[in-house]
Amino acid sequence: MNFELKRLVLDSRDVAKMLDKNHADLLRDIAKNMKYLTESKIAFSEFFQETQYKDSTGKKNKRYDISKKGCEFLAHKLTGKKGAIFTATYINKFHEMEQALKEPKEQKKLPLFTEIKPTTWRGTPVIEIQDLAKLTNITDATIHWY
């Protein structure tokens, strides 16, 4: 999830997971819809904004920031159980992001380095992912993802 200048968006990789769909297939669907929208002179960027991410090898790949409008657009194409689950999931995500923006940011106390056990790998000091997660307040799953 991104909080880009208070513009709430979801990463297309996350949306693909929510849809139980391959990211490549979602990119294909978005590209097809981009053609339809731009031909009709509808602002595609209000729904989807193309961007990039680096994979584990450092290669840049295409992804989209998907706005709430974009999620609604995708949801209207779905029916049945899959559509209901996706709709509920993206609504909850956007409500969480909106609530996080409304709440005053409380300053979180970082753990002291004395709470982190010193570790080395081949003689080089390293920090374990769990400890990095504590220090940065980012989940270890998110750290693994990046």
C-alpha cells in the first residue's frame, strides 16, 4: 500500500493476489482497458498509474498504482464469490488507509540497540530480519518481499 501525497492507491501486485490472479494477467487486462478508456477520452490515470518495481534480481518490471476508482472498475467486472471477496477486501484496505491518514501520528519508541543481540556472518556484523523489523516497524514479511 502506498500513501503518496494522500493519494491512496494499491499496488497491482497486491491487487493480483486479492483477485487470485497472476500479476501478468492483471497487467494484460489493465492494458486492454487502458485502450478502451483512452479511445473514449476517459482519464486512465484516475484509475491506474503505471510505475515500476525492481525484482529480486534488480530487473525493473511494470506495475500499476491502482486508485479506489480503479479497484471499483475491476470489481464491477467480477461476479459471484470472487467478486464479493475482492470488493470487500479492497474496501477494507482503502478504509484502513483513510483511517491511518486521519489519526494523528503517534511517535513510536524504537527499541534500543541493547535489545538487539549482536550477530555476525563470516565475521561481518549483520542484523537479523526480525530485529530490522522491530527497528523499522515494518513486518518481516514486507522486508522479505523487498
